[in-house]
Amino acid sequence: MSGNAELLSRTLAGAKAEDRAALVAYLPAGFPTVDGGIEAVKAAFEGGADVVEVGLPHSDPVLDGPVIQTADDIALNKNHVRIADVLRTVREAHAASGKPVLVMTYWNPVDRYGAERFAEELAEAGGAGCILPDLPVEESEVWREAAEQRGLATVFVVAPSSRDERLARITAAGSGFVYAASLMGVTGTRESVGDQAADLVRRTRATTDLPVCVGLGVSNAVQAAEVASFADGVIVGSAFVKRILDADGDLPAALDGVRTLAAELAEGVRKR
């Protein structure tokens, strides 16, 4: 592994060496504006995020909740964000922080743009890799080859519904880390869903040495500590986006909100 995929691996290993989980923040590009989105990613890093996922806004984000859908709608329909803006966000955030920045995107925009071209430009921007939640492993070879040649990680998503055989197939193809997707407080009680996520992490770890990071609807330090007790990384998205939405157009207030939340969560992942 080379390039910024190596930076991602070192960052996650560094968190583990400190006996804590990594804090992974998600923020969509182009929200609340393109420039504001860049500053928001910088603010997340300033607050204590170890890694940031920059979302490529999509017109039909079927895997995202209403908060992120609202942000994507603003980015696409008000700010007319393009892939060039996403890559600029990665470039400027990485240059300012020196920390790993990934792109999280549905496959269709990358396919239309061209996998080789997207991988080349993401690597040039200093990106660490790509999270592709809807790309089946069986159809990923073209992307994985393009990414590997350019030192980019390919992060796949696993879910509680994934059988053990499927988990092994997914983790064998991925790099960087494994994104374990679940939801807190939506199906059943928070405790039961937390148990389900912990079981998913356990089953995933049985198939791979890659770090397993959990996206689980975490919104505060207590929940971050709970997830950090069984995962290698805690992924937080909607809570950051909500801070920006709640600022209602006041960019300094939005950035303060992102920075403050990152600091609270960074403290949480250290209390595993």
C-alpha cells in the first residue's frame, strides 16, 4: 500500500496504539457552500477528527437519512456542486490538515465520470481513498485496480444482514478499513442495536485484520464512547451536518458547532 492509503492506515494504527478508537467525521462537499464545506472539514479536523469522509452529493441518496439528504439537496440544487468541487474540498482540507481525507460516494457518479479518471484526480488531490456503499464487490475490479495503482484505499460497507461468508468476501477485497453500517435508535432500542453492531464488528474481525469502523447514528460523546468500546473507529455524519443546518446560514456559528462537536466526540472515543 502506498500514497495516502498508507497515511490512512498509519492514522488508524496510531489511534489503536493510543488505546482508543479513531474519530471519523463525514461532511458533504458543497454544503453549506463549496467554500463553507471546505472550512467545515477543516473545522472537524481542528476539533479532533482523525479522518474525514467528504460526501459526493447525490440526487437519490438512498442510504442516507433526511439530514444528509437535506444537505445534498442544498449542495446540488442551490450550490450546483460538481465533482471538481468535491476534489477541491479534498485537496484543500488535506493540504491544510495533513490528515487522511476520503470520498464517500455512490458508484454511478464515478462510473459516469470514469473510474480511471476519478482515481487519478482523487490521488492528485491528496485523497486517501473512496468509500463505495453501493458497489458490489463482484463488480468492483475495475475500480479497485485503478485505486490500487494510485495508492488509494477502497472501503466497502458491511451490514448486520451480511452473512459470515459474505463478510469474508467483502473484507478480502477492501483496504484501508471496513465500514460497518448500523443504526442507533431506529430499529429496536439503542441498547439492542448497539449489541447488534458489536456483534457485526466481532464477526467482521474474524475475517480480516483491517480496522472496523462503525457508523451507528452517534451524535454525542456518551454514544461515541459506547461504540469506541468495541470498534476501531467511530463514524459520525448526521450530527455534524445538523450543526451546520441549525446555524441557519451563519457560517462562523456553523464552524464553531462542527469544531465543538468534534472536540466532544474526540473526548468520547478516548473513554472507551
